[in-house]
Amino acid sequence: MCGICGVLELRSGHGASIPLLGDMLQIIRHRGPDDEGIYVDGAVGLGSRRLSIIDVPGGKQPITNEDGTVIVVFNGEIYNYRELRSRLLRQGHTFATESDTEVIVHLYEDLGNDCVNDLNGMFAFALWDKRNKRILLARDRLGIKPLYYTVADNTLVFGSEIKSILRHPQVQARLDPAALGNYLSLRYVPAPQTMFAGIHALPPGHILSFGQEHLSIRSYWDLSFTAQEPCATEEDCAERLESLLRESVRSQLVSDVPFGAFLSGGLDSSTIVALMSQYLDQPVKTFAVGYEGPDEAYSELPYARLVARQYQTEHHESIVRAQDLIDLAQTVVWHLDQPIADPAVLTNYKVAELAARHVKMVLSGEGGDELFAGYARYSAERISSVARRVPSPVRSLTLAGAARLPGLRRPKIALLALSQPDEVTRLVNWFPLFDFQRKANLLSDGFRAELDESSANLVFAEQLGRTDATDALGRMLYVDTKLWLPDDLLARGDKTSMANSLEARVPLLDHRLVEFAAGLPAHFKIRRLTRKYLLRKVATPWLPPEVLKRKKQGFPTPMSLWFRGEARDFLRDHLSPEMIRRRGLFAPSFVETLLEEHDSGFADHGNLLWGLVSVELWHRAFLDENMASGQPAWDEYSARGNNQMTDNVRGRV
């Protein structure tokens, strides 16, 4: 696991700079505290920070082929590298290391850009083809590992984190209004957009080629919902699913360093821990966070303890408090690179911080809901055709009446989504940050004029135009797998774990398992009131009944309670009328209305308010300048994060 960065300078007379690459690497040192490597050859420069997981003594990057004409820096893990290595050795290739990284350069020698098709894993890599004077960037199929780039003054600059790219003198940190508009609708910024103008995210399952002043980007993988080999019976499907689950977990246990698992007590993470326990000859190290006192109702610790007790894991817990939000919010947003309006970013950060005291790698249960239909909105979507038959005046009156009622946040969201006349608008509104009307009220007059109000709809329409899914559930799952999963869940997982120098693997997102799940019929995902039906069936012999029957929560956070209590001043300071006017993005009067409605208990605006606070924190970290030093404000958070990371490393056994 690593952080990578690099440049390809095609400007006449300019070459790659070792000091610049060192600077780009230093700001992402938390991603790889164990080692640093730099390659420079004229116009090209590649850099790597390494968190040593496999071939600890020999896997130093960059890594080359036999004659030094193919050079790679790599972030991630290739789980089938041993099989690939054996095949490549038979074909006459010579290996200098035992690392998974080296298979990439030899595969490229044989297959060129198509080398990505043979890789099973999570990855983002940059490969320099010295003979053809071109660079190849690639990102794994599901977008587990991030990769960003920009082209400025005929120079390609890329990195695992945007803050690394911002170190290049040709790159300036500027807000992209369209990206902010999409964020306010969706809770996240959809790739290839980022919150920074001119800086792009390479989409999942894509490769980028750049050289001789020519840039091309193409998709190498997509998710099909047409079953290639449908199961004959439910039992056959269950057996196939169990086999895939076992193989994915088994393959991802390969590590030369101590490892463990995140354990929330939900179906997905509990299933991973159960399978790990069956393969290992020692107790699994498990890590969970929760709440106590008035916030205990949000805590998942009782369920995590049930699983930990059943499998006799070496269990570790940490309590998250409102003070953690106050102390860590700025640091967390700095590590995220761009706002994600998901309160779970704090709990993700805290559980990673806990795990990093004991291990260097964990397995996570992320992805199960998008594969097997775990969210309530998937069940509700099945009645969308019935809701559309309700006369429009009745729908309008119902929405207006609901708006005047206190509370009922989730029912109001469902009612708004189901009342939409078309598929795209309905899906956009199933999980919005601000719906269309609130977003219009939120924006200042000047900023509203810069935005295309249909932008989020266009993002969803583009994805829906690509899928071969024909049923409503499959189309919804496709969009979530392409957008919500990589741009929210996986982004927050990668950034918060790597902030603590911790590798997080996601066995449920083995692409073979993902492809199998997509091909399952809808009734194997949702059956009557049971969501994730087939996964639940397979996991039944392994898990306590309480875990199997519990409702989906998904890292709940008492953010709303904190904003009415201990974190109220924090909230008010960041969303004060003076600060809102200074930014010029939002209407101070509407923000004040949100604050008052939340304070009074009339509405639960916790997620909305966290979304707005995140925008303010992002401005402070990346756009505001430190007036005393003339340096970007995020230099301070870089130093703070690296010092904290060093302390974590020293504390490991």
C-alpha cells in the first residue's frame, strides 16, 4: 500500500525535478511512512511513499522490468500476483523481487495497456514506457484506490491525493462551482469532477495514456447485470456465493505484517470476521467504535461484541464523543481532499486510528449493500410505479403537508423521491443532501447564476445510459456502484485509513464476486421484507441471530444531537452569518433558518449542516492563505498529520 505521484513535463526545455517530487511525496507521507522512492528521467518523474505489506525488505518502488524500459509506481494490492508471477516466469520473465508490484511491469511487456484485465485487486498505478515516451495511469475496476490528475501548461501532474498535485507550481487551488453544485445535491463530488477546478479523478475501471502531447482515457471494465452463467436453483446460487466469499477472503489474507478487521456488528463486517476466523490459526484482531451515555442508542458495540465473543477475537473498542468532532473535523476534511457530507467520516477515522495502534492492515465489510441491495431505498423503489399513478395534485398536496410536519426526515425523503415523475430525478432524490427546492433557497443570488441546476441529473442519466440492467432495482444498484460507492464510501474509507497509515482491504468488492452478484435475479437480493436475502442465507450458520435480524444502520453518528449540545458553538462558529457572507456561496438567512429549525427540534438537519460545515472546513484548509507566512493553510494540517502518523508508527509492536 502506498501513495504515488508524478509528472510528465512536455514543455520545451523543462525536466522533472527531484526536489518537487520530494515535496509532493512529503505531503502524503502518511500513506507510506516506511520508505520513499523517486525515479527521474528527463521529462518524467515518478514518486512513491511505501507502506510495506508484502515483500517488506525487497519491494522498494519504483520497480522496473529487466532492461529498465518500463517503470512503475503502484498503490494497492494484487491478490492474484502469485499466479501471475508463475505464469510470467514460465514465459521467460526474470523477477528481481517477491512483491506484487513487479508483475505489473512484466504483464505490460506482454499485453500493453490490456495488462489491467489480468489484475485482481485494488490498485492505482503509474507506468512509464521509456521506449514509447508515454505514461499510463490505471485505476481498479471498482475505484477502491484513488487517482487524480491535471494537465497544466502541457504538463501532466498526478497523485493518490489532490494535495500532492497542488504542490506543483503550475497548479492552483480553485473552487469548481459545478462540482460544488453536484456535491450539494449528492453529498459527494462525482468523478471525474473534483472540488478543484481543472483537477480530475480518473474514474474507476479506466486507464489514461499521455505522451507526445496526446491524452486519451478509456474504460476497460463495466458491470453487467445480465447473468453469464445463471444458477439453476437457489441452493446452487448460495453455494456459488459461499465459494466466492471464501476465495475472496482467503486471497486477501496474504500479508507479511500484522492484520485485523473492522467489526461494526453488521451483516457484512461480521461475515468477513467469521470467514477470517475459519482460516486463521489465531484470534482475529477486531476493531470497533461506538458511543456511550446519551448517545448510546446510536452505538453498534453490543452487536460487535456478540460476534467478537462468538469467535473469541482479540477485540478492541474506542468511544467517540462530541469533542472528537470538534478536535478532528478540520484534520479529517484535510485528509479527505474534498468534502464528503457523510458524518461517518469521523467514525471511519476513529476506528482506523484505533486499528493502527495494533496492525498495519485490516479487512473491511464495505460494498455489501451495493451488491446485495441492503438499503431501505432499494425496497421502496419497487413501489415507484405505484406512486407514479397517484394524480399529480394529490402528490403535491401530500408533499406540502409533510413539509409542515416536524421530524420525519427519512419518510419525507422517500415521499419526495417517489413523487418524481421520471427515473433520473427519482434516483437523484433518493439520497440527496439538498433537494431541488432547498438547494435553490440555499444558494446566494450570485452563485446560483453560475450553476446548471440539471447537472446532478445529467450525471445520473449518463450512468443509466450505460447499464444493461432493465429492472428498476438493477439500474439503481448500477448507479450506486458507479457513483455512491467509489465517490463516497470508498473515498472516505481510503482517505481515513491511509491518514492513519493503515491499509484497508474490501473482500466483498472482489470483481468476480461483484459480477456474480450483479447477475443474480432481484428476488435473491430482496425477498418480501428481507434485504440482502442470499447473503443473509449464506451467513446464517456463521452469525448470531441478533446480527442477522438487526436493521441496517451503517456507522450511525449522533451528529444531530452533538449539534444541539456540546458541538453547538462549533457549528455556529463555522456557519456564522459573517462567515457565510464572506464566502458568498450561500444565503445567510436560509442557513440561519436551518440552524434554528435544527436547534428547536422541528427538523433533523444534522447531515445538511455537516455538509455545509465541511465546505467551510475545506475552504479553510485548501483555499484560504495563512496571512503570516503566505503559505496555503493546509501546510499546517500536513505537518500535524505527519507528526500524528509518526507517533502511531512508534506505538506499534
